[in-house]
Amino acid sequence: MHKKLNLTIILALLVSMLLAGTVSAQSPAAIQDAANTYFSGGAKNITADALYENLNDGDTSNDPFILSVRKAEHYAAGHIPGAVNISAGALFSEENLATLPTDKQIVVYCYTGQTASQVTSALNMLGYDAANLKFGFGDKQIVVYCYTGHTASQVASVLNMLGYDAANMLYGMQAWTMDTDVRAKFFNADVHSFDYAFEGTAAPAAEEEAAAEEEEAAPEALPETGADPVSLAPVGLVIFGVLSMGVGVVGYAVNRRKSA
């Protein structure tokens, strides 16, 4: 019993130092053992609807201890019914740890789930049964982004249906930066675009039909001789010369007959 109590106190001090940013790179084996034990069962989270159902199932004996690590002014403005407010920085003192129950689950929540997740892992490593309220208790808009906006749009849609104020960042990370290494999975027209048929006024079939109608309305084309006009020029000159000589001969003969 004393060994467990001493371990709890040591871990509490180390965790408080860790959250304060004063702990060194060296850590005792006790923290490693506690971390292995905790994470062997996976991270512990609870959804808002699961917590709500628990608190409203008519059985108060299974209600968890709810811990808010939000700022005091935000806790005062609104909090989950029955929640207790202790900041993450102050939680791991011997005095505040003594206020936490060891016989029931502790549900920790913050703003988005980030700080509460760290508190949850530390509490579990100290031997408490703690869970993080997934997505927290938000007080501001959530902007979701992915690669091009497709996945983030779906996530933002579901978050809004759950009551969050969420928005998708248009075009995703490719709109934020031009860095090709960061713009992973960027749309490549040579790879991701195909020349499939489509319907509409701009569809190829519609364009071909319009061209056919225009061709039918146009006058018939002049017949072609099959020869280049330039190559026919000498032939035309010869024919013109022969006709001219013929006219001259006929005229000369007529004049001779008249004079006779």
C-alpha cells in the first residue's frame, strides 16, 4: 500500500513538472511501466452522446466524475452539469489529486480534446480510470483541412450535424501552400483525369450535331476539276491563240470574197 502511494506521489510530481515544462529528458522506469500498462489497452476516449446517455439513464450510481480543465471564466460561462473545474497546471498537486475519486471513472474535457487527452493519459498512468471527452467542449469555429478538401468536407459536415461550428478549408492544403512536398496527393491531370463521355451543350456529340446542321445549311461546293488552276494557264493561252487565229482566217476569207 505504501509502495503504491509513494509511486503515485512520485509520478504526480513528475507529471506536474512535465506539464510545467521543467522535467529533464531522464525519466524513471516507473513512468515507462505505467505508460506501457496504460497504452496496452489503447487510448481512452468517450463521445459526447455516450456521456449524455450515461448521465441520463436514470442510474446515478454509474455517473462519472466530470473534470473541466478549461479556463475559469469559460467554465463559469457554461459547463457540463456537475463538472468540477481544475486547470491542467494545478491538477497534479497532492491537494488536488486527493479530490479525485478512485472508485469511478473520471471524464476530462477541455476545448477541443488536446489538453484533456494529455491530462487523461497522465491520470491513467497514476492509476485513475480516466477518459477524454472526444472533441472537447468547443467555444470557437473548427476549420478542417485535408489534401484537396474532399475528406475535410465530410468531416466538417458530420461535425456540424453534431452541433459544432465547423468549416472546410476550400481546396485543402493545396490552397494554403505552393510547396510541392507539403501538397501531398495533389491532383495530377495526367494521372487523375480521363477523357470519358459526358452530356450537355458542350458535349462532343452536341458539337458534332451542330456542325452537321451548319454543313447542311451551307450552299453546295463548286465542282473541282482536279487540276491546279496555275497549271491550266498555258493550256488556256494556247486555246485562246488558236481561236484568235481562226477568227482572223475567217475574216480574211470573207473580205476576199467581198472584194471579188
